[in-house]
Amino acid sequence: MKIGLVSPYDFVHPGGVVNHILALYDQLVEMGHNVKIIAPASRSVVDEDKNFLHIGKARPFPVRGTTIRISFSLRLASEIKEVLSREKFDIIHLHEPFMPMLCSAVLRFSDSVNIGTFHACHGSPGYKFGWPISKFMLDRRQNKLAGKIAVSKSAADYAIKHIRGPFTIIPNGINMKHFSQDIAPIEEFADNKINILFVGRLEKRKGLDYLLKAYNRIKREYKDCRLIIVGPGIIFRRKYERYVRRNKLADVVFVGMVDYNELPRYYKTADIFCTPATGRESFGIVLLEAMALGKPVVATSIEGYAGVMANEVEGYLVPPKNDIELSQALKKLIDDKQLRQLMGAKGFITAQKHDWTEISQQVVNYYKQIQGQTPQRKVSHNYDTIPSSV
């Protein structure tokens, strides 16, 4: 099959959706399919090993406590039509298919079999997928989707408020070869201290402020522990660093953004992984990454995380925005090495079930299912009569 994977987000600033697409790309190519990625980019330097089609210049936009990087241009139509006419994809797989501008426009002009994957699980009633989209446009565009995938039940529950079903749930995957336990830890942190690891953007919704408060409680009793914070962010990092200085917290390390190839070593270094997000997480890919390295997890009991792990199995689920219960769960694992090992071993089994080799096969099976259900029609790929506006 010839497959186009479409991302609305900046290809040179990988996040959850872009990483998902890159991993799926690798698996599909390995399976023998002809695959290209269509996405905007904030600069022209991209991974030349990928069949990457650059459409639109991505720019940052603040949206409800986070920053998304998308192309917001009304002049993409001619380039999109040229690419679709030239490539003649069998499958167009759009990730967040109604996100302006690129995905929504590709969906409009595509005569291929169009499949959408829905990743998000948050928003307010006046907005569709974070942006104001008229019901008329939504109804018209969704009719062009032959198949709909959601990465979790929470993502499906959110999407179905605005989009007709049915949805097939195919979860995020993890590259078990990349997140292998057969790697070396970060040497400077391998000093017998208990390492608590956080991985994520330094944004309010990731809940790092609650982890810092919990760590403040823990540090009073456990001197031989350390908090390692991995992830990009400037504004909130300054706020968190001020908290650390004000409370004279020792052994808090802000690492910043880490290269994807180095990330497994940080999980390997950890004794406990903690992700205290306050909500709006449709899936817990960082949980799977930690589990792949055999690490116990302390996470908040939000739906996206509870769909990945079970309380008191791979770790502990605690109420969001509650630093007291967060600290109590961390203390249980600090006190009990055997418990850490047991929960880590159970987490490894869970991670194996999400290996990308398995997940990608589910995706391909779904492609074939939808192709079989889609009426065959002659496609000219002639877009001359379509207005140029997106």
C-alpha cells in the first residue's frame, strides 16, 4: 500500500503525536509499505532518511496552558493538491484530522481512503479539538473519513461528543528495542541514591508543582533520594527552580530536553517513575516507557493513565492535585526495594503488550478492513475545479 501519514504538528519539534507517527512510519516501511509523512515544519532541516513532505511553516500558538506548533495559513491548498495528485496514496492517515490547517485541508482535498486517529481527550463545549469549528464544516469533513481510530477509551469518549462513531481503539505503541533494559544508566546518578524520575514538558497540566511539594515532604525523612526532571520548558522551569531555591531542596536536577536516543538511559537510572498530570492526558506513553525499563510507576488516577496501568499492580494511582497522597505512594516504594522490583516486573509485561510490532499490525489490519468496506470509485486526482481556499 502507498500510505500518507499526516501530522498537523511541527515535524522538527517532536511531541506525542509526531513520535507516534514516526514510530508507525518505521514499522510500516519495515512491513514493505510505501510511506510518506506530510507535516508542517518550523525550519527546513529535517531527517533526510524519512520520506518527508514539508507543507506549511509551523509556528507556536499558546492553547490552554500548553503550546502547540502548527501551520496556520490559508495558502496551503495549491501545494496540498499538487502533492495528492502526484503521490496518489491508497490510504491517507490523518492524526487529529480536524486540526487546522494542514490536516483539515488534506482531508478536504483527498480522494484516497481517509482514516483519522484521534489523540486528544480534552476541550470545552464551545471548541472542537481545541479550535472553533462550525458544525457545518465538521459534518461535511467527517463524511470524508472512512475510518476512525482513537488511541484510548478517553480519546474516543471525547471525540464522540463531536464526531459520529464508531471508533476503533488502537493504543499508542512503544519500541521495546529502543527502550531496552540492556543499556547503561547515567553514571553521575548511579551513586546508590533513590532516583525519582519525571519526564514531560514543564507545563502546569503535567503537575510537576505537586511532585515538588511531595518531594519536599519526602526529603525531610529520606536524605538519600534525588528528583531528576527531564523535559523542555522555560517559563515554568523558572517557577519550579524558584520553589526549589526557596525551600532549600537538595538533590533536584533539572536536565532539560533530552535526545530521544538518550531518554532510555534516564529511565534505566530511575528507581521510581512519577507522572502527576492533573488531567487532559488521553494516554500514558511515558508510563509505558518507564515500564519497558522495568520501573514502578506513581501516577495520577486520571482516565488516560488508568487505561494503561492498574493501581497496586504496575505501581500506584493517586488522586490528581494531591501532594500528600503522592508523597505517601512514593514513600511506599522508597521503603521497599522488593516491591519496586515486583511492580517493575509487572509493568514490563504490560509494556510488551504495546510493542509497536503488534500495534502497527493492528493498524494495517484496520486499513485493509476499511479498504474492503469502501466502495471502489474512479479517482481522477484532478483538483483544477476545486477552489483554492482552505
